[in-house]
Amino acid sequence: MRCRVGKADLFASLVVFLVALPLCVGIAVASGVPAELGLVTGIVGGLVAGALPGSSLQVSGPAAGLTVLVYEAVHRYGVEALGVLVLGAGLVQLGLGALRLGRWFRAVSMAVVQGMLAGIGLVLVAAQVYALGDASAPASGLGKLGGLVALPGRVDPVALSVGAATMVVLLLWPRWRRGARLVPAPLVAVVLASVVTGVLDLAVRRVEVRGLVDAVRLPQAVDFGRLTEVGVIGTVVAFALIASAESLFSAAAVDRLHTGRRTDYDRELMAQGAGNTVCGLLGALPMTAVIVRSAANVQAGARTKASRVLHGLWLLLFTVVLPGVLGLIPVAALAALLVHAGCKLVPVREVRVLWRGHRGEVIVLGVTAVAIVVGNLFEGVLVGLALAVAKTAWDISHVHVEIEDRGEAGIVVQVLGHATFLRLPKLLDALEALPRDREVRLELGGLRHVDHACAAALEGWAAARGQALAATSSSTS
């Protein structure tokens, strides 16, 4: 099929390339892998996932949301195992897409998703604050937060100055709207930091350049053997589920930014799976659709998928032609970039809105975030999902007991709503408070649902009073 590239798509591809370049490098460095691997993931996100059907305008590449999980995996299993982990995650995504499960990711509680992003953002910011001053960070999330107290005495003031100046540019440059439309703030901030440190010959840590060929490592047979380890399998599942959720939530957000073709969630999931499979074969970082790059693509006027494919081509040309430029970038500047990105992951405005009308959702969000900081990403998400399910069960489990005294005819008790084990104490308290010397007629026709625990309790109460239940509910389980 022939495809004409319009001026709008060409311009948008250049804008997305300029946004993606520093982010790809920064995320790779923060993940503990060579900078070139972040660029490889960006290239695959453009040339592979970008060319496949699914979402026409969202852009894929390495994401800040997976940085914490990737860093933990590399720290535990080594960078050599990264390719197999990402490859496995890609195959899982392909399977989920083939089974048409993509749409079901939209059923995940937004409070859990926002809590996940908040937890990731907090851990990411805590880790990159150390990198702002060229200091090493503790491994655990709690260790990173606790170590901040003693951090001032360990930082390099020169590196900290470079990082702080980069942060100032990131905050101020977007206020010049005309300039921000032409050149993205991340690129301006990183380029200025690189130029200043180079001209002044500042003694700060810079990005280590290994070259694309040396950085890329194809999985070996021994690496595939690790897929039998329980921890490795758990990491693969975590990669797949979190990357899928982030990509599909990003797709939903991008669809709200334009009036063009809507996302086919199952096809998009398979596109992400194909991209991650290729990334795994190249030993690169896992890939997700990224809202920052996708929004930049839409705002730059992109019309078709050509813009995201071209952005991958520009990343490839840069990696091949100008790889040495990466060695000029100060690590402190990239740390500032990721601190800025991590802060955006914490949904402060959303929490304020939720607190006014849905405080239970705020609790789910907060517990999820804290669990991620205290434990790890996968465990935190599981805790959040379990709490969200429990909250939903509690919300829908409403039972109402109406008592009517009919004199000589006895007492009529009507039980209405949903009788589950969560409301069993309330139900039994109401029934046991009834006088034992009066005839009681218990009517359950108003119940929409009765679980096994409540059904057994009601039968036991009736048997103890020597009577049968007057009616049954419309639904039991």
C-alpha cells in the first residue's frame, strides 16, 4: 500500500523525535542499562509498533512508568536477562490481544492505576534526586526515601547546580508558547546543560557511550532457561500487565485529544506485544505507549501513523550517525528531566477531585502508592486491586431490614438489598434483637442476592426459632 507523507505528519514526527530523544536516553540511564538501549526501544516503538494497526496517533517507546520495575529486574537478574524478560512480556501481550482481552484492561479501577503511577513517580523522584548530585541511591524504595535525610552531605555541588539549572529550564521554557511549539522543553534543557558543562569543562558524570553494536545483546540459550524461575515468570507477567495497562489507558487519553479514528484495543495490544517481542530479541528496554510523546504528536498536527513511524526513523539515524553526542550529556541533566517526569506521575489534581466525592477511591489510590514504595511495583498493584475489589464489594453490599409489628398477627421482617458476608453482622444483630416470645415472619423476596454465608446464617436462625423461611430471595450463590 502506498502512503503519502504530508507536511503535517513530517513536522509532527520531528517534534516527537525531539521530545523522545532525551527521554529515551534518560529512562535507560535511570533503569541501569546502556543509554543506547533506550534509543533502540524508541526506534522499535516507531518502526514496528508504529506501523501496525491499533491506535493511529499514539507513540510508543521506553516509559518512565516502567523504570522502577526494570531497575529492580536488572538489579536482581542482571542486564543479560533483560532481553528474555521483555521477550516473554511481548509474547504474553500477543496472547492477550489474540484472545481479545485488550478491552478488559479498561475495567481496572482508575484509583489503582493512579495509585500505581503515584507510587512509581515517588520512587522515581526519590532515586533521581540522588542522581542530581551524582550520588548513588539505595536499592529499595523506603531506603531511597530514608536516605534523603543524609543526602545533602553526599552530593556534588557542581552536578547539583547543573541539575537545578536544567529543572529551571524545564519549568520556564513552556511559558514561551511559541518557542515551546518549535522546540520541546526537554531537548532545550538537556542541550543547554550539555553545552554549558562542555564549554566550562565541568567535572560532572556524563552518559557512558558503548556504541549500538556493543549495547545490543541477543538472548542466549542459557537466558531462556531462566524462564523456569518463579521470580522471573512473575517479572514477565508484571512487565506484560503493567505495560499493557499503561498503553491502553494512554490510548484512551489520546482518543480524547483528537477526532480521528478510534483505537482498536485488541489490535493495539498486539502491536505493543509485537514491539516488545522485537525489543526482547534485541535485549532492549520494554516498550509502552507514552502519553507525553503521544500528546506532542497530536498537538503538532499529526494526521496518520506516518508521523510515529518517521520519528522511529529519525531516532535510528541519530543513533547510527551521531552516537558520540550521547557522551556529552550530564547525568544530572537527565536526572532533572526524570524528576520532572516523575512529579507529573503523581496525580495531585485528581486526588483533590476524588476527595470531594469519592474518598474511598483516594484510600485505594494511597494504599496502592504506599505499597509500591514500601514493597515493589507488582506487589503494590496486587494490593491495590485486592483493596479495590473489597471496596466494590462493600459498596454494593447494602442490606436493609424493615420490621413491622402487626399485633396479634405477629412481626413481619422484610430483608431488602444484597445480603453478603460483609453485612452479615448487621443482619444477625437485627434478627437476634427480635423478641423470642412473638411469632416472626421473615420475608426474603426483596433480596436481590444472598451469598452462601448469609443463606446459611438465615437458615440457622430460622431453625433455632423452630420456623421455616417465609420466602426465598431472587438470587442466591
